[in-house]
Amino acid sequence: MSGAALGIEIVVVFFLALFLLHRYGDFKKQQRMVLFGTLLAWYLCFLIVFILPLDVSTTIYKQCLIDHEAHAQTPSVSPVLSNQTTPNTSISASKNTQRVCYKPWSYIPDGIMPVFWRVVYWTSQCLTWLLLPFMQSYARSGGFSITGKIKTALIENAIYYGTYLFIFGSLLIYVAVHPQWHLSWYELQTIGITAANTWGLFLLVLLLGYGLVEIPRSYWEASRQGHLLIKTYFKAAKLMTEKADSEENLEDVMEEVRKINESIKYNHPLRKNVDTILRKCPVEYQEKMGRNMDDYEDFDDKHNTYPTERSLSKLHKQVIYAVQRHNRTHVQWQILLEQAFHLEDVAKNETSTSRQFVHSFAPPEPVGWFRRYIYTPTVEWYWECLLKQWFYRILSVLLSLFSVAVVWSECTFFSTRPVLSLFAVFIQLAERDYNYLYIEMACFITIFFLCTCVYSTVFRIRVFNYYYLASHHQTDAYSLQFSGMLFCRLTPPLCLNFLGLIHMDSAISHQAKEQTAYTSIMGSMRVLSFIANGFYIYYPMLIVILIRSRGLGTRCLNLLGFQQFMGDEMTSDLIDEGRELLCRERRKRQRIEDGESRRREWRERYAQRDEIAGRNRTSMSEMKETNYGETLNSNTNRQANYTPSSSQTGRDSIELLQDAEPLDFNAETLTDDPLQSEPGRHAGGRYFSMSSSRSRIFDDV
């Protein structure tokens, strides 16, 4: 199994990153460069999270070997005692060594992890500080050529790169003027890593403090169906406002595009740029603003003013943003409607005596085998109305205990004697028995919880509709790359913080122990003592203040105009508005489904009528062929034995059959029938209003 676990996790993590990118990005419409950059950033960050527990178990195994070698080389205190006990002790030590210091199942050979961490870390740092900002500006640019987009990206990132160079230069000067330090490449590398980790830790504590409270709280609120439904009403009112704003913004932008499309003629040099803008517009607007190919007006007319290429680039950028925002809000509105209707169905089914879950609307997709045989209406009722609430409550309590453990450990991880960090206690207890599986599982669960708190906050935050991650392929290129930048900046300090929590970072624990390969790549933080001994230790304690002030922050945002759900009188108007909006959408959807059911019923009814008419047509044709054959064989006998009663009965039978024929039946094919219709009566099978008369206009004269 040597190295096999590393290879398996590398493959699994790749598909995990690909799945998330497919959920939030759009493989068909977005640029390949944007998708590749985002996928690489997410993949490298997830690799660090999943591979770090293997590094920890391998380091503990190496520390075990070092301890036993040191124990074997330690001389005995008394020679006599040594002579009496050395044979038994060596055998016992040998047995103990064989029993304890065995290789973990996920052991990674020497020399692999340092190279792996060096490639992963420096690739992620190049992405987050150099490539992704440039690609972000390139994708957001409204230029019409590659050269124009590159120029715009370089100008936008000039201030961005200058700020980081100023920060790095300040730290460099601080180290250079210190009399005890001599600058080397290793120290310069450590300064750069320290600066990046300091920036990441500053943002990490803010996001972690929010996630430690919000994740357990969200599951507890999900267990309260009534509260969750009221919150959904609040979201509906806010989303409808945003949806109306996006539609109005799209209308304004499309009006500008229409004016430019009418002013710039077919032979204008900038006409190809206008065509590029038109291709980015929705289809219905493209049809309205169809290009007039018959207009041969000269574009050099002095009475007309034409836009510049720079203004067209700005308009192009506005069109891309407006269309993306309009599509995103439309999809989010449909998703929110489905969630609200489902919550209302749960509220109605809670009082059901049949214990079968009944949906208000039929599912848009056909029912699969899972819902047909396993997740039946009875099972769905027990889960939605009974078990789901208790499951979320238990999960919320467990996550709350985990959050308390994280907060306590963040405030006490610098204390090594006694050990106060709970995660360090758990790892050290497992280290005594060298239970590598338990160590790896504990490390993975802890890192996964920390990453969930941080990354979920990244996926939830939105900065004035400028950065927003939306599922169902509705995230724009700028937001995807911005998330990749945040992941690459937050993951390395998060892993260093975790190693500090379990006392495996010597810069914090101040213990002479074997360092992980990840810590060796980070370098010694003692080069900047005020950061290693001050900022890294005391700044994470601000999590307590952030947790305590979360409610105050919500109220402040509400007062500033950023509506937040609070469940009191301040948001009651939005709740009532959302309830009315959902009632209106429910009635609209009900009318649509009623219309579909009526059309389906009429189609089935007319299908049966057509089937009956087809059978009548077939039987009548067979009867007429039989009557025609009998007429040819016994024409003389029929004339001799003709009786009015039998003739009248046959004529009545055929007329009844002819009256049952459909409207499009043509009786002209029955001209050879010996039973002709009476004078003045129209032939059967053709209605007078639907057929043209075969007689001439003066036949009755």
C-alpha cells in the first residue's frame, strides 16, 4: 500500500473538484481558460486538505522510529543493573519496537511528500497572486480582440501588483535592517510565505468565525419547518426585488444597444464590434434588433455622432454582466419557488391522516425507480414530516459541540504544558498506541469541518452582486476565478492553523519534534518573531469576539439598508410581500397545469373519436364492396323481385352508415352504387355546406 493511498486520493479529489465546477460553472458557454484555471485552483486546495492527514501519520511514524533509536542508544544508569536487565530489556524493546513502530497502511516513502508539497504550494501561489487576477480581468474585459483584453487586464492589475510589492518590500526592509539577520534565498522565501499566510490568516479568522456559528444554526433552523417557510418568504421578496432590478437593467442596456445598432450602418468600421455585442444579447432582443441589410447610408455623414471603440467595449462589458445577472436571477427564482412550494406541501401534509405525502404539483421529470420502489409516498411522509426534523436537530447539536471545541482550541493551542487544545489531546492519545487509522480520521474530520466553515462562507457571501457563486451553472467567470483565488489564499494558513491546534508546528508549540513535510516547505516562521510569536498566536482568539458580535452585525447591516432576516417586526413587511408573491405564483402555475390537463383530455377524447371513425370507415367500405358485388351478380333478379319494403330497409341501412362518416369523407367514389339517393336529397357522406354541388345550375329548370 506504499504510495497507493496518495494516488487514490489524487484521483478522487480531481473528480470532486470537477463535480463542483460542473455544478457552479457552465462547460458549454464559459471560456476554456477560465474553467481550467478555476479547476486547477480548486483541485490544488482540495489536495492539500485531503493529503495532509497522510503527512501527519507518516510524521508520527518517523517520530516513533527516532524515539526508539534514541531509547536504544541511551546508556544504562548502573552497570550491574544493566548486566542483569539488558538481555530482557533488549528483547522487550525489540518486541515493543516490532509491535508499535509498524508502517501505517498509508505510509508515503521518503522524498515524495516534500516534492509534492513544493509543487502544490508554489503552483497555487502563482495562480492566486499572478495568473488568476490577470485571467479574471481578461475574462471581465469588454474588448473585442485578444490584444485589447490583455492590455485592459494589465492596466487593471498594475495597482493590484504594486500593492503587494509594497508590502513585500516593507517586510524585506524590516529584515534587512535587523543586525542579527543575514538575508539569504531561504529567508527571502520564508518572508514571502509569511506575508501570504498572514494575509490569509487575517481573512481566515473572519470567515471561520462566521461559519462556526452559521453552519450549526442553519441545520437547527432547517428542523423548524414553520421558521424555514417564513425565511423562504423573506428570501422570495428580496429575490423578486433583485429580479425586477436585473430585468430593468437589461432593458436599459438593450435600449443602448438598439440605438447603437441603428446608428452604426453596415459599412461602418466598427460594425463587426456591434455584431459581436448583438451575439451576446438574448435571442428575443436579437430578433427585435435585426440588422437592416438594405440601409446604404454613408457612415461619414457629419450630422451623425458615432461611438468610439472604447465606449463599445464598455457597452460590451455591460451587456455580458446584465445578461448573466438576468439569467442567474431567473434560475434562482425558479429554484426558490420549488423550495417554497415543497415547504408549503410539508406544512399541509403534517396533519394528514393517511400518512402519505401528497405534492401540490406533479414533478417535472418522470418518476424513477428510486421513488417508485424505495422512496414511496409513505416513506417520504415519515422522512419529511417526522424524522428529518430530529435528524437535523441532532446534527446541529453535534456541530455546535464541534464548534465549541474549535473555539476553545483556538484560544488555548499555544499552551503545551499542560495541553489544553482538545484536538492535540485526541491526537496525542492516539499517538501513544500508534493507531494511525484513528489519527488520519481525526485529522481529516477536523480539517474537513474547518474547511466547511470557511468554504461555505465563501460560497455564501456576495459583494454587491459583483461576486456571487450560484449553483445550477449560473456563476459567471469573474466569480469562479475569484473563488479560486480565495481558496488558494485561505487553504495554506488554514492547514498551518490546524497543525498548530494539534501541536505539530514547532514555531508555535516550541517542541523538538519531527516536523511534517508540509511545515518544512513553509519554512521557519521565527525569521519574523513578531508574527510567529504574536500574530499567529493571539489573532485567532478574535473568533470569540466575532461569534459574540454576529447578531449585532446583522442588525447593523439591516439598519444600513442591507436587509437581513431577523424574524421580528423589522422584516414582517418583506415576509408578507413574499407570501403574496408565492400565492400569486401558485395560482399561475395551477392555471397552467389546469390548461395542460384540459388539453390532454381533449387530445385523448379526439383520439378515441378518430379511432371510432376509422373503424366505421373500414366497415362501411367492406359493406359497400359486398353490396356492389351482389348487384353485379343478381341485377336481373333484383329488378324482378324488387319490393318497396326491402328496398327501403336497405336504403335506410346505407344512409345510416353514410351519416356516420366523418366530414372529410368523399362520396364521389360511390357513383357505381345501384342505390342512388332520391331527387332533391344530397348524397350521404357529404354535407351540403362542406361540398360543392355536382349538378349544373339549370338542371332543375
